[in-house]
Amino acid sequence: MKKYWYKALLAGLFVIAFNQSCSDLEENLYDQIKADSFFKTDEEFIAALGAAYTGLYSFAGNGGYHNLQEVASDEAMIPQRGGDWYDGGVWLNAHRAEFNPADGPLNGAWGFLFGGVNTCNRLIFTFNKLINDGSVDPALATPFISELRTLRALWYLWLIDGFGNVPIVDKFDVPTGFAPANAPRAEVYAFIEKELNESVPNLPKVKNASTYARINYYTGKAIQAKLYLNAQVYKGAPEWDKAAAAADEIINSGQYSLEANYFANFNSNNAGSNENIFVIPYDAVNAEGFNLVQSTLHYVSQETFELRDQPWNGYCSLAEFYNSYEDADARKGVRDNQAIRGNFLAGKQYKSNGKDQLQDGTADDPDGPGVVFTPEINAHFPNCYRQAGVRVGKWEFPLKSTPALNNDFSLFRYADILLVKAEALWRKSPGDATALALVNQIRTRAAVAPFTALTADNLLAERGGEMFFEGWRRSDLIRFGKYDQARQWKPASQPCKQLWPIPRAQLDANKSLKQNPCY
């Protein structure tokens, strides 16, 4: 499946030199393409789509949008370990919900998201111009325009979730000096909903190699399901029925199913997972960007996995979240036994032979030089022990890995869709039997006892247990009314801190933008 998509991406990059500026139209994309020799077949359109997807590769990289979502939740943090990972306090701010508009990762996330929007706008403009000029058949081009509009809606789903009140930019042919103002969050919601309602029906109900890592009908429904699940937060009114209906279209299609082994979804070669609805097809050679192996493991974990490069000893989880898993939960892993896959690496760590304990050669941790990943974290800053915090072990780290992993990253996964439907039904009727049965499907696979009833606490906990480090936890905490509460290393915060500030660099560049409340 990956091979098919790499060919399309490389073809697209060969044909078109893409420019990331949304106001510089001198290098017009349309002017670089000879319509009489291109855009005559599906394959040629797919090749041109490549740039719309390559922007996603920055999603899960260190310091990227995904990491910002995670560190701003209760399931992950980056403590300051002496001289390491202070980074101007940006990760401390993120975890405490005390963002500074000048924090670099915020501006990086804004640029990442609007860069994706701009590329979609550019291609939509190009395809529409070719249609209007009579250069291509509208029937051939329209499905690809719908694909781009749906992908653009995904970029906006992330924007509305993180920043809330953002400009709606749906055109590429804008004048020099274009400075769009913020739209209210509810207006952004309405824009996303309209785009999906108009575009998703035109997408193929096909799941095969040609649609792998591309937007298809079911990806569109997954985006809708997430939009409607969070409607109360985004626009102030719930849409539980619509969330359940969108999830049902995926469930009832028969195209997706739970993997018998949870970790099959996160293996190094996971393209065949039946749970993959939409993925970023990372590759250690052809599509780099997923460097979790570097950002979470201890420096000397290089000896555990025989890694090419030394890791950075950054991201870890917290004791309360780690302990929320039952010990029998197959997703948790086994402390002191790295041979058993788990969402976490915890306890004593060993060399690749599984016998000799790793030694970090320092005396700054209280348990001596032997490396032990403790769930307990002694301090957020400035001197967190270098061994403190269980590490993210959810994705397979093969021996001799390079910093770029080969695992595809699932942005929308079937298990999540089951939980979306369950929550929507439960919100309407807390005693709903179907909702309970859906959640217990997930728990049965994890080898833990089924729930006898759903509550807000156990449903949120189950979402956390299943979806750990997949980028949804912050949104879940907000939706369940937990985000503002005090927790370890985070004081109680005002509801307006649920949104990130508009980055200072963007306010300086665009005087039409207004800062979010609280900042």
C-alpha cells in the first residue's frame, strides 16, 4: 500500500514546485502545468494531490502539533531534566495550561495547520481554473476537489480544537497584503460542517491500496463524527445524534474491524491493520517525520534497541494516568519486562539481550545508575530525575531503528469510532445498552472485565486507555469537563485557557487578528 502512495507523492512533487505563501501569486501553480499534457487521468490528478498530503508528515514530529496536544493533557509531559528540555519553558507552560503567545510550538502549530489549508486552497484553485478553462472534464476533477475540501476540513478541525477563533480562508487567489480576521469559533464550526456536507458524498466508498493514506468517504465520516462529538464545545450546542449517525456509516460499512491484537495497529509494518481509516504513511527512508523513538527514550535506551542515534530523554507519562490502567490490561504492559509490548515502558530497563540492566553512569537519580523508569516523577522542573516517568512504548521500536520510524500513524482508527458512537449514545441515555456493549468490545480485547454500567469517569478512562498518545486526550478532557481541574504539576485554570493563544508572531504579521480571551 505504501509503495503505491509513495509513487503518487513523488510524481506530484516532480511535476509541481509548490510554494507555501498564500499571498504570492507570481509563481502561479496553474501557470506551471500544461493542461493539454496533464490532468487527463485519475493517476495524474492523484500525482498532483501529493503536496496536499506531504504536509501531514510534520504532525507527529518532535515539537509538532500532536506533541503540543499531548503535553497539554494529563497523559504526557516533558519535565525539565536539569539542563535538558527547558526550551524557554514552553513545555512547562503547555502542561500547566499557562501558554505564552510567544511560545515557539504554538507558532509552529499555527504555521503547520494553515500551511495545510493553503496547499489545499492552491490545488482547489488550480483544478477549478482548469475546469473553467475547459481544459479538463468536470466529472473527472470534481471528486478530487471534494477530496481536497475534506482534507481542508480536517486541517480546520484541528484549528478549531486548538485555537478556536481563527480566520476562514478558502481561496488561494487573494490580493497581496491579504490579512483575514478571526472568525468566531461557532462560525468556523459552521464552515467545517458545510464543507463536509457538500464534499463527503462525492468521495469513494472504497478501501484499498488506491485510497490508503488518502481521504475517502469513511475518512470524511470520521471527521464529521469528531466534529459533532465536540459540537457542545465548539458551538455551544450538542449534536449527539449526528455524531452517532456519522460513526454508524463507518461501522455499518463492514470495511473496518477491530484487530485481535491491539498492538497490531502500532507495529512497524502496520499498513494492513483493519482499524486504519486514515493514516500518515510514515517510512524510515521515503517519508520521515515520526521520531518518537528519539523523543521519549532515555539516552542509554540506545543499547536496548541498538538504535543508530542516542535518544533525547523527553516525553513521558504521569503516575496517575499510568496507574489508571488495571494491571491485567493488555494495553498497559508489564513493569520490569520490556519483552512484553505495552503502551508504556516501565521499571527496570535492559540491554537488547534482555539480561543486563542498563546503566546511565550518573549518580543524580536516587536509585543509583541502573536505569529504572518510575511512574512517579519527583519534579516538573528544574531537576526532574533523568529516569523519572514511564515512557511511550505503544509503537514498535525495531532493533537498529533510525530516528525516523516506519510505523504509519493512524489519525482515525476504528476503535475510536466505536467509542465515539458509544459516547454519543450514552450522552443521550446513560443506560443505553448499545453504548455499553460497544465499550465492552474494546475492553474485551484488552483482557479486562466488562463494565456493568457506563459513567462519565469510566468512559473517559476507557478512552484514555485505548487512545493513549494518539492526539485526542486534551479534547476529551475538555469535553468531559476535566481539563480545568488541578492535577499533578498543573493548577486549576480558567475555562478560557482551554484554547491556545493566537501566536504573537501571527498577531504581529496580521493586524486584523485579535487575541483569544485570557491572554
